[in-house]
Amino acid sequence: MSADPITPVLTKRWLSPQSWRLSTYEKLEGYTAIRKALAGTPEQLVQLVKDAGLRGRGGAGFPAGVKWSFMPPNEDKPHYLVINADEGEPGTCKDIPLMMADPHSLIEGCVIAAYAMRSHHCFIYVRGEALHCIRRLNAAVREAYEAGYLGKNILGSGFDLDITVHAGAGAYICGEETALLDSLEGRRGQPRLKPPFPAAAGLYAAPTTVNNVETIASVPFIVNGGADWFRQMGSEKSPGPKIFSISGHVERPGQYEAPLGTTLRELLELCGGMKDGIPLKFWTPGGSSTPLFTAEHLDVPLDFEGAAEAGSMLGTTAVQVFNETVSVPWAVMKWTQFYEHESCGKCTPCREGTYWLAQILERMVAGRGTEEDIDTLLDVCDNILGRSFCALGDGAVSPITSGIKYFRDEFLALCEDNRAKQELVGAQA
Amino acid sequence: MAVESAGASVAERVRAVVEAHRDERGALLPILHGIQAEFGYIDPEVVPILAAELNLSRADVHGVVTFYSDFRSEPAGAATVRLCRAEACQSVGAEKLVADAEQVFGVKLGQTTPDGSVTLQQVFCLGNCALGPAAQINGRMYGRLDRTRLVEILAKGAEA
Amino acid sequence: MTMAPEEPKVEVPEGYVKLTIDGEEVIAPKGELLIRTAERLGTVIPRFCDHPLLDPAGACRQCLVEVEMNGRPMPKPQASCTMTVADGMVVKTQRTSPVADKAQQGVMELLLINHPLDCPICDKGGECPLQNQAMAHGRADSRFRDTKRTFPKPLPISTQVLLDRERCVLCQRCTRFSDQIAGDPFIDLLERGAHQQIGTAETAEIYDAASHTASGKPFQSYFSGNTIQICPVGALTSAQYRFRSRPFDLVSSPSVCEHCSSGCAERTDFRRGKVMRKLAGEDPEVNEEWICDKGRFAFRYATAAQRLRTPLVRNAETGELEEASWTQALAAAADGLAKARDGKGVGVLPGGRLTLEDAYAYSKFARLALRTNDIDYRARAHSAEELDFLASRVVGTTPETGVTFTALEHAPLVLCVAFEPEEEAPAVFLRLRKGARKRRTKVVHIGQWTTPAVSKTFGELLACVPGGEASAVEGIAQHAPDLDEALRAEGAVVLVGERAAEVPGLFSALHRLSERTGARLAWIPRRAGERGAIEVGALPTLLPGGRSVEDAAARSEVEQVWGLEAGALPGTPGRDVTGMLNALVTRDLDGLLVGGVDPADLPDPALARKALAAASFVVSLEMLPSEVTEHADVVLPIAPVDEKAGSFLNWEGRRREFSITLEGTGALPDCRVLDTLGVEMDADLFTQTPAAAAGDLARLAPKPTGSAAAPDVPNGHVPKAGDGQAVLATWRQLIDEGTLQIDEPHLAGTARPVVARMSKASAAGLGRRVTVSTERGSVTLPLEVADLPDGVVWLPANSPGSKVRATLGAGHGAVVTIAAGGDQ
């Protein structure tokens, strides 16, 4: 198999008629990796994924093979594989389309990953809002059971696996892996103290690995293509293909598969460039939790290292593109309102901080801000970043600090409008 | 006692939902989804029954219900329209669609029309960013919406 | 060669690590949280959610510090309340790290943006961790210019506890306490994000009595007051104390709880001669930092309008009690008692609520002034078998030789027999739950139904018919071999409660079980004064220090210490409570000296009334009027605990001393009154003050136990109920109609529902209410189904509408008649 950067891997079946059917999947190499995987040992699979350098596609980029190797080798307690399909990062739409178009690639990945981690029960935790996706996954799981890809003694291998599709209920925080586990247990989805880490005590205090949809869907391709093939794509430290969801002011928004390390300039070519030719003003490389980029960053390689070196993060590769018609303070306010709404409330910095930040930004956008407010915003952000219980707080301040960093003038302009208005009122009095 | 007589059948229906998930561990969320499917919302009256069935405290159940924004404590309209207001959809006209919807139905986001026909809700990203403005109407996904299409879809839904 | 001064090498013992905090090297036990290590060094890191007895949460983020591991600084400040020490760790607190200092200031500012500025009217003002830390570390002014989050002001979450959500900083100490320590998750986090709040599912329903009995867990807790005490802001307040005082107006005095036999450490806060509140004191060996709501809130009895404050003497002509001077009253009492003594004699009923010193005065008064062994403090069901048990297995045990709270927490197995820990000794319950939660102590209960305490100690119930406990214990070897094996494990404990006196053969069976398996046996009575009363000889068979009245050598020891002639002390055992009452009725006894005893508590209240009426002379030492007062010839008012010094011996045999809280009220302790009365009768007790009494008692060092004969009574037959009958199971609920709980309506509102319980089969056909009757009377209560054996009915013993002794004249194990109670 060659590794032409343009040849799609993860999305290769998406345009086939009824791509989500088992029959389509089987026609297009589906469920071939599972046979190879089940013929080998769990240890071989973990090593293969380590060798391939597959990094988590949920945002943090932790090496998947290393994560798998944390699972205890014994089976004193049941092992759980949990798929994080709570895709809720604003602007991110890669996992839901993947599960809609090619649900069996996820299921096949689950079987292989579960086998590698000696797990016999896998939960797919799907965002509650994605009802259409839950229906489709359930149908695909049914098909897989009927065809013997799930259940007892899969393909005569002696390996058993059950998959439960679990619907979330509207809480962004459940994308955080330990909050997701609490939610799966039927509780309020608030993050847990770590340690213990899920591999030691996760779901129902049993060894658990939580992986992102796209990560697991990549696994069958690695099993079939091998580690070297996988490493031909992307960069040295961030190998493999990636689904970029491109939205906003571009001609053809959508999901575009490209190797890690692709730049926005290249991505814009794929999606037809800026909509109506209006120039780019700012963009997020990986959802609203990742600090903003501007036109300066068109050539930043979008992989874990490249995005970080340029002062942001790869995140979920949710590329949201905004043109010059969009006010940065307004966009930042909208994002902040989202984080305020979704803060789980557990810790002080995130709960109280997002409450405060949203109010300041709302006041500024309404034309009642002062220059002092900009300093307060930055200082409050500083008091949240790295001080909150989980990463939600860190994500919440990204748009604000980066927005002010690159577009301070726009914030100042709002304050000046305010001052002008006040002077006008004073003059009239 | 009024509560008792009205409660009898409610309690039976609640127990039936619980029974369907009896073998599952930590099944509170699936059960609450089931209750909402059964009744259209989660009446506070249901909380003590669930608490008793699941051997949880009422505060515990109430705490879970109120944590997740999908669970309603009041009945929704015959049709539920969830409009995406995330940035991607906003950049392609979601805010105008919200304003239009509010004007057409005469209610604000989060409200139900007085005749109980439509509930308007906001949602942050439906994962349909490429086809914004997006909305979920009675559980089905729609993209590239504008005022005309929204009204059409709801009118069709009413006929069906 | 000169010796270079060598760097002193700090040895790190096994199980310890060495780290550096603010430049100082420190050795800390593995697993210790940074916040505690720093505290040992004298650096207090500010915190709100952290509490040493609760599981770490890391929620408030107030305690952030900088940490360096293996020479690499961690990228973010770390919560010192969740991070454990590690070898080579370098920690910088706010003292040395500008980063930690700014992080802490930032969190403090965030906590304050939504906190109301109502400190001047807040109960917590002056003792508020948030206020104190804001003053010490916070900014002088707030940068917050926008709208504060508001909630309607306070929300009752029980009749006693009020919640002010605006003040709450969501540290979750209260919810974690309720969930982890008490096992009553009646409050929880609700909503999300900035709207997150503490609350119950339906606050209004607290006032709806029906909700207490409906399915689902009721949200009352016997421990709710602790949530108020550990709240680091003024979000939780008590109806009792709300707006009544300011911390800086209060004087605090360490005290000991006077209610149950646990002897919990308390702090009593008073103002201008009046107790305003009681708080849990700290004692890691006993109550740690918790007390029950009865211990916290039930103290208004001492200020009740009806409190006796002047001596009363009955006017021989009018038959009425009249106020008298102490001199008159003491002379009248001495005169009457001397006459009765010289006639058929005087019996002494001191009651079970006395301090050690006061009980000693009764014991000595009985022997010296009344020359009798007719003394029995047991104002409850009792038996001769129990006397043998107390003399052979209880008296003289100490924390060094007997079972302790700590031993319960570490025991691999605790078997509770005829003992309801949450109702009878709440601190014991908390320790059992802690052991079960943290150390996997297995708790087994021999009782009648799965009470809340059974569930909350993760316990196993071995259900038996009331009165059948002895047979159940005897049957362990045959029917529960696992339990039998577990009882043989090192550290296994058997606990038995006061109810055992109602089950013939039970003490004997427990003694044999303990001998056979090696399990340690402890007796946990319900009242604070019981253990002390045994030690000082307020029993018909024992003299102070566990000396048998029948042992001539022991008697002579006591005679020497007391300065008596040889042979002065009577050598035959006296009558027990029932014996004395019978003797009064048959005129074989003339007089009675009564301490705080309520006839309704006695095994046969009707007999007690008859005896009181028949007695020719009755002296009552009381704080509040009772049925005894109606029959008393002389009433001598005595002091409540807050107005005297003294000590209780708790069930462990641990001395719990307390000094006087309210001085100069003029109220006298029993020991002083008896001392003076003794002088009037030419007997010198040397108990003028509690200290003097204690000094005198100390001269009678306890005699080692083991000499007394163990109880050896065959099992009584297991009661059987016929048609239309049931066997009665009954015990008291913690919060009920007890005399010491008067004048406290907010506390009464948190009592458990007053219901009867029967098995599903036995309840069939009875409808919603059941009437339980004997030839004496009947009790009708709402009926709830529980997992009792068939043919058994459970009633709360002393609750509104269910006064079992007083109404039915029956107790645990009696056969009663059952009928439908109507639907009302």
C-alpha cells in the first residue's frame, strides 16, 4: 500500500453509497484487520501501536500504545475500554461524521483494542445531542453482533466482547475522561482526582482505558498497513492521517483528511479558499479551547509539535476560519459564554472565573468596557490557567488571552467607544 | 390523596422503565433518557420513585437530573427545535436563523409556544459544522437552514 | 589530618520520605498530604475543601503550592490537599513562592466575587475561615464590578439546618461529610457551573410528614449539625443558634456530652450565664471531630421554665409541696430518712445519668448514712444475670485492658448483639462505619430488621425473634460457621447493649462465646452515667472499685478507707430496683432516696407508681419535676452538667473529666447535697465538691477483675406468638421524648418517623396502621413493612405516640396483641 498524502485512509469509504452498512464495509477491506489481530497476541498489538506512533486524537496527543500498556497484564478485575465519542468541542465535527459514515471502522477498532487490553466490555459514550449518530451506531453494533464480529467467541478466536452504546445527556465536561467515567456510572459528570488513573481504577474502580473515536478507528488501518506504512504519513513525532474539520468562512466547509503537519494554507486549497474572497482574520487550529491563530500562522505545520511551537495546540483539529467581518471580542464573548455554561462547577477558578469573564466581555461588547477591564480579563485568565481542577478552565481562557494578544486594538476600540459615549453624555449634561 | 391516585400509574410507568435497565450497572442516565422518552420530561414527582427503585438518595437523583442540560423538568412542545449557535454556524447565519425562529414562533430560546406546538432550544455544535446553520428537529439533523426551510420542515412534520 | 565537620546525615526511617518545604528539609510518613506536612512545620496553607477526616477533593483550589519533582518543576501549581509527599520533592508554599502566593490570592478573589457582603449579620462572622483568610491574604478591594449571583435567602434543609446558598463556596465539606462519614446523603450538589448549589431534592417537603415514610431515603440525619460546624463560611446555620450570638461575645469551655455513654468531647459556648451552643470537641481517641445532633442541640432542658431551683418540703397538713430553705429541707430530709432507715430501711435509686463523683456520693451515702446495700442505679430493664455480667466482665475495664473506639475501627469483625449503635451510641456507629469504609471491618448485627445502621455499616443482619438473641448467639457455631471463624480472628469484638438485660441467658451466652472464640466483649450502655455508677458501687452487689459486698476482705478495705468500724458494712447483697419497689409495696421497705429517675423508664412503671405511693418517706434529688416529685416529701434541686464539674466514665472505661462551665449559678451537684445531708445524719462522706469526691474515690483503687463469677443462666425459651399476636421488638430512637430533649423543637423535627414495623406477611391485612396492645393499654402507629421475622412487631420505645413501657407495661421480647389500626 502506498502512502500518497492525498489518498484518504480514514475517510476512504465515506463517499461510497450506504457506506455505513456492514456489507459496504466488508466489500472495502472491512473486518480484515480483526482476523490478523486476533491471530496474534495482545502484547504484539500494543507493540504495533507503539511502533506506529499513533497519538490520541482527542486533543492531548498521548501515545495510544503507551496508554494501552498501562493496563495491568492480569485480569483480577474486569477491564474496560471506553470510547470517548462525546465530541462537543465547538467547531469539532470529525468523530460524529466518522461514526455516521463509517461506524464499523470504529467497531472493528474497538474489537482490536479491547483484545489488546484484555477487555470484554466496551462502552461508546456518545454525546447526547447526537441522536442520529446514536441510532446509527446502535444499528451498526447490531449488524456486527449478527455477523459474529461481536459477542461470544468472535470469529472462533475464543475472544468475547460486548459493546454498549451509551448516550450522554448534554454536558461538555463529560469529554474529560474521568468526568466521562462518572457519567457512565450514572453520576454527575465531574472530573475525578488523579491518581488513581483510569488504568489503575477507572470505570467502577476497574482498569479502564479511554480512547477517542478517531484514535480507535485508525487502529484497523495500522494492523493492515503496518507501523512503517503509518509512519510514512505525517511527521516524525506526529505520524498518521488526521481528519481536519474545517468550518466557518471558507468556500467548502467539511471534513478533510490530510496527514498531520499539513498547514492551513494547504487546507484552504482543499476547501476552495476563503468564502467570497474575504480575507482571513483569525482561526482556531483545534477548537475554541486552543489559542487563536491569525494569517501569520498560515504555514504552521498542524501537528502536535508545530501547533505548540507556534503558541497554540493541535487540539481536535477543528479548524474554524473567520474572515474580516467578524469581531474578535464578540467571538471571544460567545466562546466564553459557552464555557461558563459548560463549567461543571467543581472547582473555584473555572466556576467563578468563567462567570466573571463572561460578564466583563458582555459588558465590553455592549460598549460599557474600560481599559482596566482588559487588564482584569488577562489577570483573571492567569488565575484560572493551570489553577483549575481539569483542562476545561485552561481551554476557557485560551480565546481570551490569544484574542487580546493578537487583537488588543479591537478590545481597546470598544473601550474608546465607551469613553467617547461618556464624554458625549458629559457634554450634554 | 390526589398524589396517590395520580401517582399510581406514573409509578408503574417509571418502574417499567427502570425494569428495562435492571441488569445494567450505573444505569441512571439511560433510565432518565427512558423516562424523558416516556413522559416527554422528568417530572420532579418521579425523583423519589427513582430514588427508591435505585437505592439512591433523592438529592443524588435530583443532582444528576439538574446537571445535564438534556433533561427537562417541564413538558416540551410537540416539536423540539434545537438551533446550533456555535461559532461555525454563527459564521454562516445561525444568529439570523435564531432571530427568525424567535419571530416566527413568538417565543425565545428555551421557551415553548403557548399552544405547546414548538419548543425552541439552543445547542452548541451538533457536529454538522460543514453544513451550517444546523438544527436538530425532533431528533433529526438538518443543515443549511434558513427561515423558509425551517417553516417548511415544521409544516411537513405537522402533516405527517 | 583534621576532620572536616561532616554534614549530619538525616536517617530516613522505613516508611518515610525526605522532602524540602520552603527550603527546610523534612521527614514525612509516606502517603501524608503536603498540606499536613507543611502544617507540622508550622506553615498553614489556606484551604476550604480540605478536612483531615474527609476524603480529599481538590475542589476549592485555595491550597495551591509550587512543586518540583526530580529536579523538574511541575508546570502548574499543585493542590497541596491532594498531593502526597514523595522523596526528593521540593515544595514552595506561599511563604517562598510568588507563584503560589498569586495563585492563592487569585482563588480567594474568585471565591469572593459571588460571596455576599453580609458578614455583619452572618452567624459565622468572627470565626469564619473565609473572612479570616480574606483579611490575612486577600486584596483590599475587589475588581469585580458586575452582578453577583443571588439566591433566595435561607432555605431550610431540615427543621434544624438552614442553607444560605449565596454564602456557599461549594467546598462540598457538608456533602462529603453526609455521604462519607454519616452515610446520610440527604444533601448533594445540584445544577451545574455557576448555578451549582448544595440542596435536597425537594426542600419544601421536609415539613411534609408523609415524605418521611414514603419510599426513598428520608433526608434527615442524626449528624447534620456537623455540617454546620465544618462549613468554612456561614452557608449552613442552625435554627437554634441563628442570629442569637456573635463569636466574640461567647466564652468557650471544653465539656463532655452528658447524653450517651460515648463521652464525646464538646465545647460549650456561653454568654452571660447562658449556654448558647455546643460544638464537637476534638478527641481522636473518642469522637474524633464529630458529635450527634442530640449532643449538639439538646441542652435547653437546663433552662426550662419548670426547672427546680429551690428545695421543696411537703406540708404535712396541706399535703402540698412548699418552698423551703436548704437548712429546713435538709433537716426534714435527714429526719425522715433516719426514721425510715431505723424502721424497715431506705432504698436508693440514683439513676443512670450521674457523674462518677455524684454516683460515688450515692454509693457512699447508702452504705454510711442509710447502712444498706439497697442501691441500684439501673433505671431500666435489669436482671440478676446482668449484675453477674457487670461484676465479672465490665467493672474495672479500662481503655488499656478493654475494647476502645480505636479497637472497633481496626477490628476485622464486630458483632453487635441487642445493640443499635446509631440510636444508642452514635459515636460508636460513626467509628464502625469508618472501620467498615476505610479498613473493611465486617459488621454483623444480631437484631430484628435491617435498620439504617445495618446498611450504613455495610453490615450483615442475622435476624432473630426478639428474646431469641441468646439462642441465636448459641447457634453461631452451628449455623454461621463463617462468623464463628471470624470471631476467632485477632481483634474481633462483640458489642452488647442495654437491651440484653431483657433477654434471659444472653449475657451468659455471650460470655461463653467470648471464652470459646477469644473475641473481646464490650458492653455499651445507653446512658452517660452507667459505666461510672458500676465503678463506684451504685449496685446492690458491688462496693467501689468492683469489690463484692460479699467479700469480707474487700469490705474491710472499704471500711478502713471510709474510717468505719470493722464489720460496719452490710455483707449481704441488697435488693435490685424491682426488689426495692416490691419491698416498698409490701411495706418491707419504708423510704426511698431517688436521683434522676423517671418511673416510666422502669421495667414496670405501674409498680413504680404503686411503690412511690406506698413509701412512707421519699427524698428526690432532681433538676426537673417528674412523677417522683408528686410523691416526694422533700425535693432537693441539683445542678445540670453545665453548672458543675465532674467526670463521666464512658463505655470504654475512659475517664472524661470536665470543669464547670457556668459558675456561680448557685446550683449544687448531687455529691454536695448528699454530703450535707450526710452531715445532718452524722455520716461524713467527704464529697463536698466533685474534686473531693474524686479524691476520696481514688483511695479505693479498683480491685482487679476476674474474681467475680461469670453469668451462667440458661437461655430463656424463645418467645412465640399465637394468632393475632406478635413478639415485640423495641428500642429507643436517639431523638425521642427523652427528658433531656425538652424545649428543643428544631431538634425534635429531625427525629425519625414514628412507625411500627412488621414483615410483609405479618402486616398483610392490617392496613396502613397497626394497634399493638397488652392488658395495660395500646399503641396505634402507621405500619411499615421491613425485613423482620414473621410474627414480630417493632415499636420505637419512647417516641411521641409510642411510649412502650408506660403504655404497654411490656418490653423487648414480650408477646403482644396485634390488630388493624384503621386508616385514619
